[in-house]
Amino acid sequence: MNVTVSSDTILGVFILSQVGIGFIGNTLLLVLLINTFLLHTKKPINLILIHLIFANVMTIVFSGIPEVMNAFGVRNFLDDIGCKAVLYIHRVTRGLSLCITSFLSIVQAIIITPSNSRWAWHKPQISTYIFPTFCSFWIVNMLIYIHVIISAFAPYNSTGLNKFYSLTYCVGKDPDYIQSAVFLGSTFLRDFLCVFLMVWTSVYIVKFLFTHRKRVQYVHRTSLSPRPSPETKATHTILALVSCFVFFYWSNSFLTIYVSYKRNVKGLENISIILSHGYPAICPLVLIKNHNKLFFLTCVFTKMRKSSQHRISLNA
């Protein structure tokens, strides 16, 4: 008995695994970061990471689940309102992920800057920058993607429309010239600014680490068990996140643009879908690998010890 497995089923299994790993990893890391922020160290960098992980969770949920359902043959499961909501939240949270990753690299560059640097005066004010910056990120991305609410429709309600894009479970009508110019111009300006800041701060961080390593080379050579400082570990983590984001974001963006002009390119569409979930799935793995795992375990054991002591005092 021959059992044939369609390419859509294989894609669905792969995306389901990707979404499952990303959702579990991001949710676990979100709980740990919130626990660390509330009960232990209220570092600005942890608050930024919390917002980044939250954006990743929303991106995975509102992009991955519809793709999985579509790959397993569930069609027309969204009406017009559902399409507008799903696409809008997905695009907004994906844009937030871009902005927050850029902001994270800027903050880390300010944190490691020497005290005699002209940027050092920003260090005490980082906490005051976070809330206004997050609000501006939300407002900008919500305004940019208003066109999704206007143009998105369910496939069965799209007859007679000139389809600008098609995600099988949702389609978009071809916008007019002014709407298209405003949308493309605003997204290009946002993307260019964020990626430029990411690259610029990453170059600064790499240069600083190289200079710092040369200065302390003798100390490392004479030390029996040299270990990188927490600041160095955090810096390596930010660089890894920025590198992953730039690769997945721009690979997906260029591929999406190419597929939009070359219609019915099934294989490339599948690769684009996989790339769109790459960063949210890998982000928690990078953070967990490079973060101070001992501190996470200390937080957990501290809560367990307090809970057991509380039970003992009640029984006594």
C-alpha cells in the first residue's frame, strides 16, 4: 500500500514544527523575563526584550496558525473582518519586531560605551526613553499598515478584483497609485532607518569589543579561567539577534517582492513563508543560549525555596 504525502502536507508539518518551537520558546522566555524583571533586576534591557518577545509571539500566532491551517487544506476559514484583523496584527507586530530589535542594538551600544564618550550622558536616561519609544513604534506601525484594513478581503469575496497579493486565505486588491506610493515610501523609510541603525550600532559594538579585548588581553592570558563579563555576553547576544534578524527579514522581503511580480511561483512562496517565521522561532533560542542561564535557575529556585519556607511556617 503506497502512501503519498503531498507537498502541502510536508509544508504544513514543517511550519507547524517551526511555529510550535517558536511559540513554546517565546512563551517560556517571556515568563522568565517577566519574572526576572518583577522579582529581581529591573534592567531596561529586560523590558525591551519582554516587548520584543511579545511581538514575536503575536507574529507567530497571527501568521503561523493561518499558514498551518491553509497547508493542511482548511480553506475559507476567515471572512473579510478576519482577514483584515489577522493581516493587520501580523504586519504591525512584524514591524514592531524590526523597530524593537533596532532599538535594542542602540541601547546596548549606549550601555557599553565608555564614560568619557559623548554618548555616555544617555546611560542614566535610558529608562525614561523606553515608554515613549514603544508608544511611537506602535503608532508608526499602526499608521503604516492601515492600508491592509482597506485592501484585505477573503478569497471568496474577491471576484472581479485586481489582486495585488494573495496568501490563499486572504487576498488584497490592487491599491491606487497614491496609496501604493505612501505605503511603499513609509515602509522603505522605516526599514532603511531601522536597518541602518542596527548596522551602525553593530559596527560600533564590534569595534568596541575588539578594542576592549586588546586592552585586557594580558589579563585574560594570565587568568586561569577567563570568563566574559555579563556586559560582553549581553553584547554578543544583541549582535547575534541583529545578524539573525537582518538575514531573515531581508531574505523574506526580497523574496516576497520577487514572488509578487512573478506570480504562481509555488516553491519560492513556500520558502518565503518559512523565512517569515525564522526570526521569531530562532530569537528565543539565541537568547536562552547566550543569556545567563544560572540567573534564570536562581530565580526559579528562589521562588521554590520561598514557597517551601512559607508552607513550613504555616505547618509549624
